[in-house]
Amino acid sequence: MSLHHIVETEQARQIVAAYLDAFPSGSYLAITHLSNPHDGSRLAEFADAVEGKLRNAWGSMTFRTPEEIRCLFAGVELLEPGLTRVSDWWPAGPNRITPTGASRLLQVGLARKP
């Protein structure tokens, strides 16, 4: 599902919850989502610019803060390393991705349904 096309965070959370309800205990949920820290940083300015361009191109696009993305994992156990930039999520071995450009805007998390 493309959660970044759902404007309202509460609606996105409800969609994920309904999706999880259909799966048995022990199932896994992986989410990647475009992110904007909305903290006045250069990264936030970059995210605003990218979001605007993508919204113009696709008609809808919503970047969320890491906290807003984390709420999409309600009711499941977020696994290590938790919600993090895709460039920092490297489950085995050394990190071979240099966090530059758009890779700094993508958050990823993996969770297990209890």
C-alpha cells in the first residue's frame, strides 16, 4: 500500500490496523515512508521541496515526521533497529550506503504482530 498518498495520518493508521487485523499472530509488517522532520533544518527544507515536486507530479504526496510514521506501528512490536532512515537500516554487516539526497528522506521499520 502507498501510505504516503493518504493525507490524514489517522486514516493511514486505521488502514494499517485493518490490514494487520487480517493477519495471524507472528506476521510481519514492513513500512517504508517518506519523511520530513519539520524542524527548520536544511533536511526539512529539502523534504519540503521534494514533497512539492512529487505532489505536483502525482497529485498527492504526504511526507510524515518520524513520530507520525512510528504511530503506524501501533499494536505491533517494532524490531531492531526500530524506525530509522533506510541508509541506517542494515541488519547484517557494515553499512555500505552513504546517506545522501533522497535516501535521507526515507524511513523504514519492521515489526512483528504479537
